[in-house]
Amino acid sequence: MLEFAILGLLQESPMHGYELRKELTAKLGAIRAAISYGSLYPTLRRLQAAGWITEAAETPATAEEIPALTSRRGRVVYKITAEGKERFAELIAQTGPESYEDTGFGVHFAFFARTDRATRLRILEGRRRKVEERREGLRDVLGRAAERLDAYTRELQRHGLDACEREVRWLEELIANERSGRTPDGSTPGSDPTNPEKNDPPPPGQSGNESERP
Amino acid sequence: MLEFAILGLLQESPMHGYELRKELTAKLGAIRAAISYGSLYPTLRRLQAAGWITEAAETPATAEEIPALTSRRGRVVYKITAEGKERFAELIAQTGPESYEDTGFGVHFAFFARTDRATRLRILEGRRRKVEERREGLRDVLGRAAERLDAYTRELQRHGLDACEREVRWLEELIANERSGRTPDGSTPGSDPTNPEKNDPPPPGQSGNESERP
DNA sequence: GTGCGATGTATCGGGCCGATACATCGGGCC
DNA sequence: GGCCCGATGTATCGGCCCGATACATCGCAC
């Protein structure tokens, strides 16, 4: 999950750890609290070892004349590699069951702007199915087994059920939008003035029937 | 978290692993998918090592005369100890920041029937504060930094913001109920509705809970 | 001139998960 | 009769991620 998010963010621009965490927190604020450094740094090292990203010690640019009174520990800037971009594309295409889970879905969704429409639809529908199942489970418990639960537990289930129903409706709407070729804010792709390039990618071009990876 | 939930469930009746998982899933269905055995069994062993629970191999009752053609692996029934009950009470009383987090709050809430009212209020208010902070964070991002985000990410934040607002309202209602001495289903527990200060729905100490199964 | 909060990198122990393995039992199906 | 399959059941392993902790610098307010 973190791997996916980091690769996605570094695709936009190189960053150092602290910055990465801030961006991550901003982008994923709706789904998870804040990424821990205890996850971030090991993941960065893992990605580096795999060759998806490279480490580039910050060049002091203007300040090159002042070398070191204090042996300042430079910030470590990470940069995605060509292999990393491939990897990211691969991760986007691979929509397994974990893409429908709370966190997995959220992270995938956060990078929908870099995802082709067919995959977006697959994920949205998979997620909907998942949430519907959860919803049915909660309805069952609230129906058949209600008397076995105390009032507080029942209230918790009710609140959860409500959230499920709400999310299903949200997903339905998003799916309908996708099918009619609209982006979530109602605009039609290509009309986004901020960054036309990363808007809806070329329709499902079979850019790579990438087989299993080695 | 698991420790808390297991102790809470075993307080109602002894159970074996599989059963425990089912009950756990039913009770916590609203907050987490399903507990993995990879968490459950190690936790059981941990609890056992600490002396909070004991293992009682199922006695085959009638079948004691047939020892073993097939060395049938009996189900292992776990039972809470006196120390375990103390531990549980301790965990209920200790409301740290993790009790306000998504999962932590959910688990605590699921055992509100065994929690005294003062603690319930503390947790509900702590949770409200937490969710309000999250809500403000999302509003900030959607306000100040909106142009830095693509339409999908914005939509995700909007949905998250909506969920936050909804949860805050839910919590407000629960808090109001607690203050006026009502249980979530609107019933007034036990006694005098004119004097709500006094009743503490499920008696705070060791509860004589209604569901006792032999 | 000193403390303090933001910026910054990093490690460690431990909880929890998904995948996997193995075994029994009742029932439906051919 | 024979067979598979899904539910019941216990258990381990690798790996992700978190919270706590440590340490260092910078700018600024008091």
C-alpha cells in the first residue's frame, strides 16, 4: 500500500522523507490518519533496493560556497526511476481483492487521475460488491441475532450499516459518472485547466499485456 | 485491541478459538472485517502466558472410554481468570488516545455495556474531539489546497469529510443520551426517569449481565 | 541566550494480517 | 457405495505497518 502511494507521489516530483509524509497525509487524509516514519523509511529503503527509486543527496544549489561549519546532514531526496514508473503502472493494473478493502481502495482511488477508466470501473464495482457484502452481514446481525447483542453493540452496527449504505450510494454515483464519461466534479475530461496532461488517459489502450512478472 | 476484545468476550462465556473468531466478527463487524487467526492464536497464547486466561481441553464427556483410534485433536476451550477480569476492568478504565482512534474507539464502544457511564462519556468526547480534528484537516485541504489536488482526490476528501460530519452528529446524540441517562435504543435503564443522574445502566462494577450462558 | 516548535532522518519491538497447511465431519450428488 | 465440498477447527510464517524513541538543526519569539 505504502509502496503504491510513494511511487504515485514521486511520479509528480522528487521529494525527501518529511515532505513525502506531509503529501501522503494530505492526499490520504480521508482514509488514514498519518503515515508513521516507522513505515515510511523502511519502505523507502525497500523501494530503493528494488530499484524503483533512487536517492539523490540534496545539492545546495546557490549555497555551494558555504561548505560546512556545521556538518549539516543533507536532506535525502528520493526520485522515481523508469523501472519505478513501470512498477507503478503494474500496480495500477493489478486490481486484486485488496483493492476493494478500505485502505487499499482508498489509496487506489487517490490515484484515479493516473488510472485508466476501465480499471477505475473495475475497482469501483469491486468495492461496491465488497461494501454490499459487509452491509448484508450487518443487516443479518441486526435482524436475526439482534437479541443476543446489547443496545450499544446494536447501535454500533446501525451506524456501520448506515455508513455502508451511504458508501454504496456514493459508489453508484461514481460508477454512473464514469460510464457517462464525467469526472467526479462533473467536468468532462480534457477540460481541466490545471493539468490537462494527467487527465483521463487514453482509453484502455492495451499498452501492455504484461504477463506475470519474473 | 484484540486483547481487550477477547477478554471482554470470554467474560460472557468460555469459548474455543473458532467460536471466538465468529463472535468477534459479529460484535466488531461494523469496524473491522474479520480477525485473522494469525492474530487470534498468538494473542490467546500471550493472554495465557500472562495468566489472564486458561486453557481447558474439552472433556469428551460421554466418550471417555474411547481413547484414540484417531488421535482426535480436541477443541481447546479458553476461559477467563480472576486476574483476567481485573485486567479487563483495568483496560476499560485506561482511556488513552488510542481509545479515540477508529479501531480503538470501536472496540471500546462494543463493550460499553460493561463500561461505567463516566468512562463512556470520556471516550465519546475524546472521540468527538478526534473526529473534529480530522474534519478540520479535511476542510483545510479542501479549502486552501484544493487546486493542488485532482478531482478524484478531492472527491475522496469530500466523502471523508461527509463521514466525519456524520459521525460527529452521531456522537453528539450519544453524548446527549448519556447525559440524560438513556441507552442508545432510547429506553431508560432500570429505574427512575425523573432522576437520571443516579442510574448507571449496566451496574458499573461487576455486572450482573442479563445474558449468562452455562 | 535560551527555550521551543517545526523540520528532518532513523531504529526497534511488537501487533496484526494474508497465505498456507493440516485434519475432521456432515451432507449432497452420482 | 463412493466422492467431493463446505463448515469446523488449530496452528505457523513472512511481512507490513505502527507507536515510541532518539538525535540533530533551524528560525523565532521572549
